[in-house]
Amino acid sequence: MFVKMRNLKPSQILPPVLFIILPLILFWRWLILGEVLYWGTVMLQFWPWWELVKESLLQAQWPLWNPLLGNGTPLLANLQSAVFYPLNLILLLIPTAHALTLSIILHLSLAGLGMYAYARQLKLTGFAATIAALAYMFSGYIIGRTQFIVMVQAAAWLPLLLLLGDRLAARRRLLDALWLAVVLAVQLLAGHAQLWFYSLWLTGSYIVFRSWQWSGSQTDRPNTLNPRLHNGLARPESSTLSPTSAPVPRLTVMLQAVGYLALAVSLALLLCAVQVLPTVEFLSVSPRNDGAERTFALTYSMWPWRLITLVAPDFFGNPAQGNYWGYGNYWEDHAYQGILPFILALTALWYYFKMRRQPAQDLNSEVSASTEAILSVVPFYAVVGAVSLILAMGWNTPVYLWVFDVVPGFSFFQAPARLLIWYTVAVAVLAGIGAQWFESTDQSRPHWRRFLAACVALTLVGVSGQVWLAGRELTFLVATRNLGILLIIAVILLLLKPASTGSISARERFWQGGVVLFVALDLLWVAWPLIPLTSASVYSTPITSAEALKDQPYRYFVDEQFSYQVKFDHYFQFKTFGPTDLVHLQPFKETLVPNLGVYAHLPSANNNDPLVVGRWQTLIDLIDKRLPQEQARLLAMMNAGAIINNNPVPTWPTILEREVAVIQAVPKPLPRAYFLSHAVYVDDDRGAVAEITSPGFDPGREVVIIKLEDITVPGSESAPEQMVSARIVAESAGRIRIEIDAPAEGFVVLTDTFYPGWRAAVDGQPVPIWPANLAFRAVAVQAGFHTIDMDYHPLTFTFGLWTSIVACFIIGVAMIRLARHSNNHTSHSNSKSIINNWKNL
């Protein structure tokens, strides 16, 4: 191995080194100054989730339950907690804020390396593959989402899926299917189901397309997609066909590939069953169990005018400049991949259609078999790019509405603009192909010169507009000027392309270096402002307002409307990133909007998660827009002893008053655990909602119990309406012990979320847990002193863990044996070849 590494040429070493160094240059402030990501979901979601996961793992406990948010909620079952994602092991080695930032850097490099490897699989040269890799790893889709950590993690694995899919389509071997299963599993564990779903559609479509092409090259029938390119697909090594075997029917080849794909997907789900099964259980009790609500799901559909920003990213402003004025936010529709890669992608399309129009007798003299093989993927990515743009527009076209209603799976996800991942891959691959086969010929140079003149005119229009309208913030003029300048440089570089002579000359290497440098600088220049960083101390600075709540045995609640205003009207506006210093961000932390209470280990009745328990969400929805006395009753029932708002209720006591928020005490909050002897029984959630919202309901005198089937309920007709506080004597994330001296037969109510997997025992005897007051837990007790233990042991996790372990073992053994068999077969074939060659001498 070391001998092979010593024999590597500089041109083979440079691209991987480039993909490692460039992300570090982009994040130089982290590397030199220790500044970290913070904006939006990084601070509000990923740091709290990953910090809780880290704490549990360091205590040698599975991070199954999160007791601090939403009256308690699953933690591991939240897919975005990414507990089992292998690369998240860095979380255990360095502070969480630095781990989040380093994760982005590592996955940018991984995205580049993966796209480079896939492009090389397509027989692109190192130069062309580098262009494809840069266009993908620094694409607007990925860079614009650096605050969505798990999306970047998932996107980094997509090129490797395509590489393995290409091999699977060509060779149709079990070993390739197993490798595909492993990478599919890793990508799913990265934590973003939506991007995994889109990746699966793209990879599956690609395998079907490529197997159709391979089957065409292995039969006597012409390739109907491109009759002049059907011989361009050279038979791969280890193909299912031997030189003497009969041609395999086209349908058989495709069915084999699809069968291996189905096997890979099934094995991937088994490999990550430990994550998938708890997540599916969580989804089944969430408001999204039947899919996302239509209006919510179609939010962040791509604004059609943003098609302009495919080449002029700041046409409608930029949040880094504080002047974004387009629809929605900047990053959801951001798909810029560099002006030169865009031109080269169009060049690849033009070159492909030129070959189709060329007379068949002239084809072989101009185009080699390797060229034909590379061009064979062009129609697939041309269609994928177009489909991606159409579907990303969501409700702006009727196409996605049909897909949303008809195609299974799409209705579970928000933001159709995220389908731009397909366009991003397509442009990157096509740019690599265009870079390899672009030629500046005598016939084409006049056209490029005319285009250059048009680019100069475009630049002058932008500059003139800025001069005439000086003093006004007209982003489209600046973007027009910048587009013109970049086009001028790009066209000049293309005109300077040396003529190909068969071997790469020093002049051509210099030109390739100039192209790579221009593409990298263009993409880094656009990317750098989109990554706001701040001092790592923003995560460790104490929250003074939390000190006022720490000694209270209650949760706190943040008004939903106030929380929205603080986040999106004040600190995380879509039109600007705002100041990044601690002086600006510390007051934001003081508001304790969800999920900032985790920083101070304060239990909150709120939960800023994409997946929540449905009954809990129903209760939260009931609180919104109600009169103060009705809100007080529902908040008291949730064990919320304090509310944070900017519109205080005059009759409620003030705990702490800040410039942007007031913390008030909720009247008569219920203890976290208490006993009630009087119960009202209902049959379902609707009945429970009717009872707890009725004017006469008093949660301090009675509890609403949703009856479970085939279980006898305690009688309460003659029971006194008496509440007794229970004592919590021991607690951890997934376990709680309660002591109560019950004066009569009744229920011990715990204001923690009712959720499958929790088990209860009274004095060591298992008892059922009842849904209480719609969203909480209750156990029945007799009169007297009792010890109640509740433990969270979800069967989905236990079964999933053993399933994943067994699947890992079986697949690992199978891969080792298949790899050895493949090596032995290759050695045997090489030996026979040597003997035959010796005989031929």
C-alpha cells in the first residue's frame, strides 16, 4: 500500500488535498479564532439535542428520553439527534459547539471526495472530476444549509450512492448491493429522512437508467435512447456476461439490478433498525402520522423568479448584506454552483445533442468509446435537472401538487425547494463532462467572442445603473454587474483553452489550474458570507434569567407568538443575519425561547422540534389565543409555573422583567406529581379535550382519564375531590421514582408526556399507565403509602438494537467472504490470462 502511495503522481494527490484544504480556508475563523456556527437551528435545535445525547453517552446511558422539553419527549427517536451516526463520535471528543462546526467541514470534504470518486467512475479525467466536485461541495444547496447540520451530513453521501449505484447497474453483484446498503444506512443515520428519501429516488432512478443502458450494450438490439452511443458502454470487469455466454435479455438485466436495489434498501433499513423503529413509532403518535398538513408541507416552494439566481445568486439581495428582499428565505432556493460550471454543464448538453445529430459514419472518427461512455449519462442528468427545478417550485406549478397527492412519501415532507438537490447533482456531473470535452475551435471562437461582447455590455448596464441610481439599494444592478464580470472571466478562460494534442501539455495543465482556481474562488466568494460564525463563549455564558427559575419546582412556558417574534422578527430574520457578537446574542438567550432552556438545564413545557407528540401538540394549540384565565388553567395543568411574554397579564405576579421579555408566575400551578381521588372517564382524545376545556373543569380537583380497553377503572362516584402532592425521590432521563401517601383510592398523576414504552410499577407490581388530562400519565393506587417506579424501555429500541446487531454481523461476514471470493476469482483469471499469453508466444 505504501509503495502504491509513493508511486502516486502529484496530479492524483492534489485533488483530494484540495478538497480537504478548501473547507478549512472557508472556515478559517474556526481554525484560527475558534469561532463556531450558531445561526438559527444550530443554536435552537442541534446544540441542545446533541448536548443531551453527549451527556447521556458519557454517563454510559442510551439517550432515549429528553426530560427537559415538551413535558418530556423522545430523544433518540428524533432522527435528527443522529445518535448512531458514526461520524458523530467527534461529539464525545470535543465541545459540542466545535463538533457541530467541525462536522460541516468534514462533510464538505466528504462531499467533494465522493463526487470526485463518482466522476472518476464515469471515466472523467482528474481535472474534469475536480470541477464536478467543487461544483457540488460548495454548491449553494449545501453551503446555504450549513445551519441545518444533518442536511449537509446527508448530502455528503449522495455522490457515493451514485457511484455504488453505477457499479451495481453494471455488474449486478451481491457485494455491490451490500456496499450500497451500508452507505444507504449511514446516510439515513446522518439524520435527515427527507434528503435520504430524495437520494433514494435519485439513486433508484439512476440504477434503472444505467441498467437499461448496460442491457442495451449486452444485447444485439440497438440502444433506442441513443442509437449512436449504444456501443460506448464498455463491458465492465466482472460482468455477468462471459465472452462465450449468450446475451442476457434486457428485461432480465433490469430486473436483476432492481432486485439488488430492493435488497440494498431492505438491508439498509435492517442495519439502522435501532434508529428507524423508534422514529417510526414517534411518527405514528405525532401530528404527521398521516403526512404533513398541505399548507405547511408546501411552505418554502421555490419562487420561480429565483431561477435568475442560478447564475446571479444575489439578484434579490443577500442576508449577509442585510438586504435580501425576495420571497421566503435566501437559502432554501439557493442553488448557485459557479458561473463556469453552469456554462460547462450547458456545453455538455450541447455536445451530446451535437453527437446525436452527427452522421453515423463520422462518429467513430471523432468520438472515442470512452467519450461515448461518458456522454451516455447526459440525458439522465438533463432530465433530472429539469424535473428537479419543476418539482422544487411546489405550489407554483400543478406538477408537484400531483406528486404530493399521488406519489407515496412526498406528503410527509416540508419545503419542495429541497428537491433542488437533484439539480445540484445534475449540474455538478454535467459540468465535469463539459470540462472534459470542451474545445475552443476555429468554428466556435467567433460565437464565444460575440458572447463575450454581450457579457461586456451586460457589465456596463449594471455599472451604469449603479451610477445613475446612486444612493439607492438596488441589488439586481449589483448582481447584474457581478454576473457580467464573472462571465467575462469565464469566457476568456474558455477562449484560452489550448488545442488538444493527445497528451496534456504544460500549457494545458496551466490552463486547467487557472480554471480550477477561478471556480474555487467564485464559489468560496459566494459561500463565505453565508456562514455566520461567533465566539464559542456564546454557548457557555450563563443565562441570568434562568437563575430566577432554577429554584422553582415547575416548568416554564414561552408564549408561542412571542417566541416567533423573537426568533424571526428580531434575531433570526430572513433578510439579514444581524450582528454576530455575544453582546447581541446574549439577550436572545435571556428570552429562554425554545429550546434555549436546555443550556441551563431548565425543564420547559415548550418544544422546538420538527416531530412532537400529537396529544401534547393538541394541548399547546389549545393554549394559543385563549383568555388569561383559561390559559392559566391549562398551563397549571402542564406544571408550568412561569410564563415568558412581552405582553404581561396585569393580575399575574412578575418574577423578572427584562428589556425584551417579562417572566410572570402562573396562578396556582399543579405539582409535577400529585394524587387525585376523583376522575372523569372518557373514551378518546376528543372527549378529553371537551372535558379539560369545559368552564367547570378544575385540574386541581379532578383528572380526566382516557379509558384503556379491557381494563377495570377505579370507581370515583363517591370519592372525595382531594389533591395531595407526591414526592419525586429519584430521577434520571428515562426513570423516575415517586412516593405518595394516598388518602383514598385514586390516581397518581405525573405531568410528563404519555408515550409508548413507559412502564410503571406500584410497590414492585406492574400496573398500566393511563393517559391523563389528554397528554400526561397516571397510575391507579389504593389508599395508603406507595412507591411508584416509571421506566422508559421502548420495545422498538430493544428489538431494533438486536436487529441492527444481527444485520451488521451477517452483512459483515457476507461482505468479507464475497470480497475474498472476488479476489480469488480475479487472481485465478489473471493466472489463466498469463498462461494463455505465454502459450501464444
